[in-house]
Amino acid sequence: MASYQVGLVAESAIDEIPMALIRKVDVDRCEMALNLLLRNLLKRFDKLNNKFEEYEIPMIMDGILKQYYYLTIEELAYVFNKGITGAYVMPYNKLDSSVVFDWIHRYDSRERIAIAERRDAKKKGEQRKLEEATFKGVSKEIAQSFIKKISGQNNLDADKKKEEEYQKFRQQYLASRKQIE
């Protein structure tokens, strides 16, 4: 188990199946994996006096499954490994349920969001490159005529004319209101 956790990377852990979907198919598998992770966490801090007890594991599992159902088992294993290695703070040298939830929250609100933002930026960059490559070598006139043709086929010019008429009416209305005041 420990060697499995050490090899985890957040980037790949996110791509696994979320706990909520695993629970729909196989409740026992999901709960057993989470139970094993929490027991391993307890075992790793065996010498620590201030830690949660085994009887608290079901309560912690329930909280994780209700609050962080969208995370994957691999992500939780990654988080617990970071906690074990000291990357996450353990206040007052104590490992209770609040510390476990703090570690998960810290991962969720910082690392996971940063990964999502990087992926989004990469996706937008790829889209921009694709758009540039698509119109590369096409003259501006041809592109504009193509856009005009598509807008004509989809009746977008009528919408533009309606918008222009609305703006003209709006300005006339506002000008007449100023005259009244």
C-alpha cells in the first residue's frame, strides 16, 4: 500500500473514477478501499498518542463520502501520503478527523483547482492554435466572405439589423427623456 501511495501523482489521480461512481456500481469496493486508506494512515502514525481511534473510521468515511464524493480513491491516497510525509501540517502533533478533513480540503482547494486551471489554459491554448492553423494561409477577404455567407445562411444579418434598430430607438428615447428633464 505504501509503495502504491508514494508513486501517485495528483495529475493522474484526478483522471481516475470518482468515488460516487464507484459507489453506484460497487459500494463495498469503495468503502473497503477508503477504510484501508484510513487504517493505513492510523498505522503510519502508530507511535502518535493524539490520533483518531479505529471506531471513528466509519464516521470519517461517511464524512468523506458525503463531502468529497467527487474525489477519486487515488486522490485520497495521494493526500494521505502527503500528510504522512509531512507536506501537510499536523497541528499540535495530533491526527484527528479534523486534521484529515483539513488535508483533504487543502488539496481540494489548492492543488486540485490549480491542476484544473492548468488543464483549462492548455485546452484554450490548443484551441487557439487550432483556430490559427485553420485560417492560416486564407486571405482576410476570403475569411470575411465565408463569415458573411454563413451569417446569411443562418439569418444572422436579420438579428444584427434588429439590434441596430433597437439601439437607434433606445438612443432616441433617452434623448427625448433628457429634453423633458
